[in-house]
Amino acid sequence: MGLLNLFGKNKDQSKKEQKVLPWQKLEKLEQLDEIVKRSKGKPQLIYKHSTTCGISRMVLNMFTEAYAFDENQADLYYLDLHSYRDVSNETGYKFQVMHQSPQLLIIKNGVAVAHASHGAISDMDLESYL
């Protein structure tokens, strides 16, 4: 009996399939204009992520696990704010939202209709915006 078996399942047995969302990378300023255009047809969600922050990673994982919407209901954008600082800054200016990280913005008809950061992201009622 291996040491891992003393405590129940071993590492391979306890792995669960990781859910993958249809993220689009937000890396260019021009994409913000496209997001505004697309938001007139369906909501656009932007997740601003800090790759150096454990809380941001935890919130992203919780968001991913809880997300239960179809690709036709919203477009999802992932913004690595360290790698694309100019895009992160312009996102705040364009949608009139103070920068925070992690942060989720919901864009409809060209404006941010809702935004939240940290644990409040999990409390958002996304369904009411889709």
C-alpha cells in the first residue's frame, strides 16, 4: 500500500475534468472597438486577470466552474493585465470603470452595465444580463 492510499484516493483518481470556456484573448486596443460593436447584439464579458495573484486565479477558477451559459449568449474575453497593460488601462477609460483585479465587466450596447471584482464576481447574477 502506497503512502497516498493511506489518505484515500491518489492524485490521479481525484483529478476531475477541468471545464474549458470559449475565451478569446484580449490583447489589442482595436479589439475594444469590436467589443463595443458586438455588444449591440449580445453581451460581452471581459475578465481582467492578474497572473501574479493567487486570488485572481482562485476567482477565475470559481467563475469557470460556475459558468453555465451557451456561446451564443455571450462572448468571453480574457485579459492578462500584466502582459497587456495598455489594453487594461484603455478598458477602464473606455467603459468608465476603475481598474481592479481580478475584475469582470459586462458590456451591453457599448457600455459597462455591470462590473465586479474579487469575490463579488461570484455573486454576480450573470443570467440577468444575458
